[in-house]
Amino acid sequence: MKNSIIEVKDFRKTYGDFVAVDKISFDVKQGEIFGLLGPNGAGKTSTLESLEGLRAPNGGSLRVAGIDPAREPRKLRNVIGVQLQSSGLPESITPDEAMNFFCAYHDVKPRFDLLERLGLSEKRKDQFYKLSTGQQQRLGLALAVAHDPQVLFLDEPTAGLDVATRVELHEMMRELQSNGTTIVLATHDMAEAEEMSDRVAILLNSKIVTIGTPMEITATGAGFTKVSVRTQSSSLSNTDTSFPFVSQQTVKDEYSIYFSTDIGPTVSAIIAHIETHGDSLIDLRVERPSLEDRFLEITTNGAAQ
Amino acid sequence: MNAFINHFAFEFRTGIRNKTLLLMNYLFPLGFYLLMGFVLGGINPTFREDTIPAMVVFAIMTATLLGIPDPLVNARENGIFRSYKINGIPSISILVIPALTTMLHLLIVAVVITATAPLLFDAPQPVNWPNFILVFAGTAIACGGISVLIGVVSPSSRMTVMWSQLVFLPSMVVGGLMLPYRMLPEAAGKIAQLLPATQAMNAFNGLAMGRTADFSPWGSVITLFTSGLLAFALAVYLFSWDSRNTARRGHTALALLVLLPYVAGIFLFS
């Protein structure tokens, strides 16, 4: 069992009368990629910024690598790396200057190799405002990891990135993880969260509504698995045909689609039906509910309550 | 030390690279100096004697009051200070380094003015160079401090312009740059003494240019240095990393304390 590197206990953050985060608790294990998900205004940013030492909590306790972010900011800065959503750099600074500048304050050698790796080698002398959004994001990431932090906070790291850079970034995240870096990932991209995160927490209305591995979270929903079937003679096209554990069915693009609560009996019955009718199977796809489906289910239900 | 040098070098380059700062640090003061030298020098021969101190003070006010506050406000509003905080860049560096680099730009401009004014406009050079440098430093610190303080307490660029002009415009009119202090009515003169430009012109005249000061020139030097240091101290105290939900240590009205040395100067050194 790995040790917790981030500990959040009964954390509360308010702005005047507005409660942004209401007594949430969670921990993040060392070397874990932890996804923090939630709709806008759910309390993600307040949580992240408090862990980064940018905000003081109004209640509860926070620890990052044993450090209280609000009380020991100097110790914290060498332990964490942060890629902010807005890159937070002066518009006239060049990537080379930024690397020199930030590394000097962290008292480490500049990591120009990171600029090369993140595809900024041609842009090293260009001023920040001349870089594209994706290039600015990549520079932000290079600066965040240049001092080899124990904990890396990434806020929408792939927003505005092309596919190749996004893949490169994901590889880099895995490499950092394999070297023991803990990553806290705040994102709206559910596919990214599901693919990259070991565990995720979903915040809604200032509280954590669920926490666990993506598999655990998707398994706890309404549990509809989507079964899409295409046959040679369209023996399934009669929508009056019913199969066990199927709650909904539809037809789309020559596929008969069933939403099942128990996949085994459903698929067996469908195959038996096809054979009985002398038809032959062309394609059969089984898709479990994605994290996005589960997220939408949670946030829709939560918002309705 | 490495961090300080890196930060200083970057800010200094920004002062030339950024078009607005280039305008405020070099183009506007030097352009105005040439214009005033050619136009006002012909209309008002007495301006010739004031050319060097007046244009140096003008350059200091332009580069500091019009150049420093807005980038500070923009950096705060655009999350740059948040990024600095996360990376351990101290607030004192954020506030002092831009002022120091501006002073270096000003030194270059001051050298250009003092070197060319005697040749172009037959303007008299300072008679006491150490005192000239001392008054220059005091004026730069006073105006730099006020500018940084304006940048810290202004909630927006619009307010920054208002606060900066509140110091800049009266300084141009009654600060002794265009019109000698002795020509002002007594009440206006007292009000003028609340401005760093008035104190600077008085100190330049009395200590560096070999002319008669209108009130204690050493008092002006003390006022300039004290107000400058007080302004920096207030700016550090009132500094906030971002405008969203970050508590400031004191009320912004505390910034008005920067006037104390000037008020005290009126009673002590007039």
C-alpha cells in the first residue's frame, strides 16, 4: 500500500457567503494519477488552488507531501509543479528566458531538453504572445516539470492541443508517473480522465459525489451496457423482439442497439435468435458505460436534485 | 543571486522589447526633450537653464508613472503573479526589479540628455555631478515607488491611468518643469511641494545646477528618498497576488501615507 502524498480532510472554502467547497475529504497516493472532475463551479479550482498554496482554506486541513500549503509556501514550491490553465507568463518572455527564469528561482539547471521534447525547439526565441495556445500550454508544462516536482498539478493540460502533442503529453505523464511523480489532473475531457487516471473524484455542488477508479465509478451507475449487432439478413430489425435484461432498444445505421443490465444472458439470447432465424452475424460490439456517461448521469441527477 | 540576475535581465529586455515600454522609457522622453529644446528654447530663453533638470525629471516621470503601473496591473489580472507565487518568486522582486530596470533605462536617457543638451541647445551642464546623481537617484526612487504603489492598489488599467495622471499632469503644470516654482502663487506653491517633480527641480537647482533653491534642497532630497522608500514599503505591504478572492493585508487608502514625507517637508524644510 503506497503512502498518501496528498491528504485533504474536511476541507472547506468559502468566498463571503458562497460555499465553493464544503467539507470534502480525499487522499492521493504517491505515484498516482488522480483525476479531479466536475462541472464548472463545482469547486475543482478552489480545491486545486488551495493545494497549490494560492488560497487559504476556511476549514479542515490540507497536506501536500506533509506540507501545509497555506503555512509553508516556501517549502511547497520545491515539491509541486503547476501547469495553470492560463499559462501565466509575461507576453514578451521567450521560452528560453522563461526556462532560465523559473529554473533560477527553483535553483536548478534549465531543462531546455524539455522544450525540445515538447516540440518547442523552433519557438525557443519567440515571444510568448506569438506562440499558439497549444505551444503556450506545452511551455507551461515544461516549466511545471523542470524542477522535477514530487506532485504535479495539471489544469486542463490538453486543451487546445493537436492529437500528436496530446499523445506526447500523455506519454510524458506516464513517464513522470513511472518515475514516482504524483499527478493531479483537473480536466473536462472524460476520455482523458478515464484513460490516464488511476482514480478520479467527481465534485458536484461543492461536494465529492463519488471517488474511485474509473472502472469502479462506471460500474456503480445505472449499469446499462450497450450491445450493437449487425446481421446479414436483418433478422433483428423487428423491434417487437425482446431479449432478457434489455431495457431499451433502437436501430441505427443497420445496427440493432440494445441497452442491457446483464450482458451475458442478453448476448446469448441475441445469438440464439440469429441462429434460429437462419441469419448470420456480421458485427457485434459491446460497450460498457464510459466515464463520460457516468459523469453525465451523476451531474444531471445532481443538478436536478 | 542567479535568480535576481535572470529576473533583472528579463525585465530590462522587456523595457526595450515591449513597444509601450520602449515608448515610455525612450521615445516619448527623448522626443519631448528635442521638441521642447527646439520650440520652447526659442520662445523662452530661460528654459535653456532648466533644460537638463526639467527634461531628466520629465523622463523619470514618464518612464515610471506612465510605464510601471499598467504592466503590474495586467500581470496581476492575467494570472502572472499567481504563476510567480507558485514558483517561489517573492513579491519584493516582482515590485522592485521592474523599478530598478526602469531606473537603468532612465540612466541611459539621462546620459543622452545631459550629453546632448549643451551641444544642441546651449544648455548649462550640472556644476556638481555627485549631487546631480544623488538627486537623480532620489527622484527615480520617489517616482518609482509611487508608480509601483499605484500598480499595486489600482484595481484596473483604467484606474491606473487616473492615479498616474493625478501625479503626472500637476507635475507638468506646477512642478517647476515648464514654469519656475517662484512664479507660482504661495498656496499653489505649497500644493506643488506635494509633488516629487517640485522637490526634484528644487534639489537639482540648489545642489547640482549652481542655482538658487526655492526652499531647502537637502530637505527635498530627504523628502524624495523617504517618500520613495515608504512607497516601496507600502507597495510590498499592500501587494496582492491576484484580484480574485485574495485578501489584501491593509486597506488601499493606506497608500495615501506616501504623502506624509511631502507634508512633513512643507512644515520642516520650507
